[in-house]
Amino acid sequence: MTDPLAALAKEAGIVPSYTDQTQRRRRTGRATMRALLAAMGLPAWTDAEAAEHLAALRDRKAGRVMPDWIVVTPDRAPRPGLPDDADWQLTFEDGTTADGRGEASLPRVPLGLHRLHSGGQDCTLIVAPPRLPAPDRDWGLMLPLHALRPPERGGLADYDDLRVAGEALAALGAGFLGLNPIHAGFLADPSGFSPYTPSHRRRLSVFHVAVDDTPAPSGTLVDYATEIPARREALHRAFDAFRANGGDPAFDAFRRAEGDALDRFALHQALSDVHGAYWTDWPDALQDVDSPETRTAARELADEVTFHAWAQWRAHDGLQNANEAMRAAGMGRGLYLDLAVGTHPAGAETWEDRDSFGYGVSLGAPPDAFSADGQSWGLAPFNPRALIAKGFAPLAETLRTQLQLSGALRIDHILGFDRAFWVPTGTKAPGAYVQMPRAAMLAVVRMEAARAGAVIVGEDLGNIPRGLRGALDSSGILGCRLQLFERESDTTFTPPGKFDRTAIASFSTHDLPTWAGWRAGREVEARRDLGHIGADFAQKELDRRRDEVAGFDAMTEPHRPDSTAPESPDAMHHALAATRSALALVQIECVLGIEAQPNLPGTVDEYPNWRQRLPLAPEDLADEPRLARAAAIMRAHDR
């Protein structure tokens, strides 16, 4: 007899089993199936409920004439499988329409998302190029925006500081400047400052809007508890002066162009000012974006709604001006932005667009050698059923926001475009993989990148699904190759000539050790001191690190000049620049010999994540000899 729960889970895309990174085979249990199905909007707490949903899904599939979506090459006619006698209506992305009968009469369609309707059914046409063009050989620098003011200057760096830094890097020949995500955060909660746990990925961080009178507390760490309220007060004063001076038609035009979506976000921010940062703590009526009480609140809070819309305008202008300035100074790509893999489950994005996300689950990662129980990241995932039903518009709009302000975009944990690991919350049930519509999502990425003329990088590290890297390569999406991880054995590192061409190469990432920190084993010592690992295990890791360092030095030897010491970051940069990879990413912490990494995964308050300042100011980058040497090394290797 068919098990209705297991059959429904499979029909909904829940993967029945997988092999984790320790090579252990794990099967998806029934408690996990029920939790994940509920998060998809298919509650199946009993077998009868499971059977009912299963029958409905199968009946729908059997009754479909067209698929839910197809990918079409630009300026070709779609072929969704319509009968010759079927009437159809086509709504183009710009709102114009066409109609006809039979598949042969369908017109050619331009780049974009269009909707075909026939016989009571809809099919999304994702019109995208088959492959993005390969970028020229180039290099760039990764900078932490929050850290761009030295301890003696203090304060939270702003978009003007970013512009200054970008112009300096352009003068050194950098082709792009990388940032961690600059999504909207939690202005009402100074503790919610992690760039990878955003409130809304289609809105921008106002933490870094330039204002004249923000206090600047000094210290080696950014004090968000002081900085964010101070920045908020300064923004309010600037807004009051803005209105007193009669406003600006440019703001009015921005608000009209952004429309209802901006107003909804601004209303969320205004409500957060009154009821707290997280909408799940609000009165029940205000948790509904369309309730009469919410509409009343919008009228009562009109001035605060306008303030938050204005702050978004200032953030947009600040980033746009920085990007344009660095490109005018000669930086070919300008900003290289980062798209977070998910969004906070109680932030602005889920409040205004709840249907697009899975609830009662978090994105995470399966068990591995360092996390025996796996990881839960506290991030709401896109619900694949909702994403398909909405014609992938939420994904397209999220990408478009970033690509309007950059020449390159990194998609964090792009493994989730193939299968996303969902972890039930509020229960001990383990997580499981949910299959995502990979071909459609990658086509949406190509579509938006083609509009913007941008390079896309997918962070393809971790438990990589079979076939994903081939699909990324076929799409022209670059992978990530870390010198730390590219090895032929435990202590034999992959030489530059064997790196993937269609990739961006770097030594490390913000979640991993810096050059100096890795050589000294600082992350091992940090985890030992925090009690994450035992002293004996830590010592074994430190002993192993010495062998790894020797192996890395042996790999760099053929690529570094005789005068370059193996422990110098210059030695690593020579090997990095020599890789076959199209792009090379230099990290400022490695250049400056900083041992502490920006973020230590698995910690919150025990480690100064996203709070450490750089020892130099943005205007000092142009005259920093260590950075000048890194730039010269890149040029010497035809970057």
C-alpha cells in the first residue's frame, strides 16, 4: 500500500535521503516530512490530510496542458505545448497583451518574465540568454564597509567613505570592489546588524547613509548599540531639514517609481518604531499587511512612513553615487555586491510578502565534521511552490535591486538554487533537502544579469548537489574557488594552473581565516578558547596546520620571486594572481596582515563578528604600500 505521507513529500520535492559531508546516508523522517510540508502550505498531520493533498497535486498535474514555466531564448517564439485549437492570451512584462489561437501563432518574446494564459491555466515564460558572456581577466578587492573607519576616527562608515575607497582602488587598477550584503537591516534593533540576516533584500541599509552630525565614538570595535541609534537620530534631523527646505523633486520621482512596494516597506519600518523590530511580536491585526488596522496605522504614521521612504532614497543615491564615481575613476565593474541566501523570518520582507516564504522552518546545512547536528541559520527560505505560482517575480525583483547598483553580484550559497536544506523550528526533528526549480531560477539570474550587463558569481561551497556546477558553468555563472580548499591531498594544494577558469579565486572568505590568521591557527585557538573544541583536538589541528602551511608554501614557490618570503601575503597573492580563474579577489585583511577573521560561524556575542575596524581610513588606501604591492602583483599576471 502506498504511504500517502512519503508520496506527498516526494511530490512536493522533499528529498527522501541524502549523503552528508561525512559520507553518512541520512533518510528524511516522518516528523521532518510533516514539518516541511506544513511550511510549504501542505499541512499533513494525518495520513488522511496527506492523501487529500496528494490527490489534489496529482489531479492538477494530470490536468495541465502547459507546464507551470518554460525557459525561452530571447526573440524566439515559445513552445509550451498548446493544442492547435487552443485560444491564448499573452501578457508581456510591460503590461501589453497579445492573443491568438494555437501554438504556431505565438509571437517572439523579448527578454523578461511574461505570462501565457490558456484554458484557465497560466505558464510563466522566462526569457533569458542561454549563457552569460565570460568576463575578461580581472581582479578586485573585498572591503568590509562597516570597518572602513580606523579606531582613532571611530563612527560607522558611510557611502561617502565607500566612494573615497573605490576611487583609490580604481587608481590602483582594481576592476571591482566587493562588499558584504547591504540589504536593509533592523533600524529598531541595534543588535540585528549581521549583513547576512537582513530584514529585506529588496531594500538597502540606511546604517551607512552619510549625515553630517553623527557622533563618532572611537575604539577598535564598532559599537552598533551606540552607532545605530545615533545614525537614526541624525537621519531624522537631516529629514526635518530636508522638509523645511521644501524637499526635492528627485525624491518625489523616486517614491513614485518605487510605488506601493516602497510604501509597504516604509510602513513596516514605521510600525517597527512603535511596536518593535519584529512583526511576530506586534498586535495580531498589524501582522496582516492588508488589515483595516494596518491601513489606519498607515494614515496615522504618514510622516514616519515618508521619513523611511526618504531614508531609502538617500541610501540608493549614496550607493549609486559611489558606484558611478569609482567607475568614472576607471574601475570597470564598480561594486561587486552580495545577495544573502535568505531573510529574517520576522523582518520586513516576510511581513509584506509572506506567501513567498516557508514558515516554521529555517535554512541551514546538514551535519558535517564540525557540526554533528547540522546548522540552522535562522533564515526564512523561498517556498518553491509559491515562487512558481508568482512567476518567479520575487526572485527577479530581489536580483534587480542589487544589479541596478553594481557590475557584479555574488549569490550566497547558490547551492540552495538546486536544493535547499530546511530545518524545522520549534522541534527536534532534523532537517532535510527541498528540491528547488533550478533551471528556472538560473534562467531568472541570467535574465536579470543580461539586463544589467553584469557578472554573476555563485558561492558553490559545501555539500554540492550533483550537476549543479555543470549547470552554473553552462549558464556562464562563475563559481568560487578558495585557495584554502583547493587541494589534491590534505597537505598538497592545487597549483594555479589547475584552477577552474570560470570562477572567482580568493584565498579565503569572511567566514574563514585570514592569511595571517590561518598560518597561526587563530581560528582553531578561538574555538578552543570558546569551548567549541577540546584542547587535545585543538592541538591536533594546530599540528596539522603546520603541515598545511608547509604544503601551501611549497605550492607558491614556483610563482613567487626569490625575494618574496613564503609567509608574506605577497607570496599568496602571486599564486592567486597566477590562477586560471577569470577573476581574482584580494581581501584587505590578508593584505594588511590582520589575524582575526571578520566572522566566526557558530558564534553570536562570544566573538566580535562584523565589528572589527580596519587600521586605516578610506583615503589612506591609495598610499598603502602593501595594497600597492598586491595591485602590482595582479598586473604582473595580466589582470
